[in-house]
Amino acid sequence: MIWRFRTGSQWREMPAEFGAWSTVYGRFRQWRDAGMFQALMEVLIALAARRGQLDLSLVSVDSTTARAHHDAAGAGE
């Protein structure tokens, strides 16, 4: 999972050494649906706060997407 998000690649491009992409994706979906990533983030924030190291001004989440018309990919030719 880390490789996929670090590279920005698609799941199907994952190297075979990590196992079948569909298995890794299935595990990611299970963890996502179970709230694992949200819980992990909350624990990390709580630990940082306890140490006096919490600075949420450094946090930035961007989910901006830019969609192109299907003709932009040559579909209209």
C-alpha cells in the first residue's frame, strides 16, 4: 500500500514482489472501511499532542482532481 501511494501508480502497476495487486487492494479496502486509517491518524495526533509536538498548521490535505474530456485522450478520433 505504501508503494502505491508513494509512487502515485495504479494498483494494477504494483510490482509482483508485493503479491497480487487485487489482494493488496482488497486489504486496503477492508482497512479503509473498518476505519483503520482514521484511527491511526487519531492515535498519531494524540501522541504528538501529548509530547507537545502538535502543530496542525502544517497539515494540508488536497483532493483536487482535474478531469479532461474523453476527446483529450484521443477517443474522438
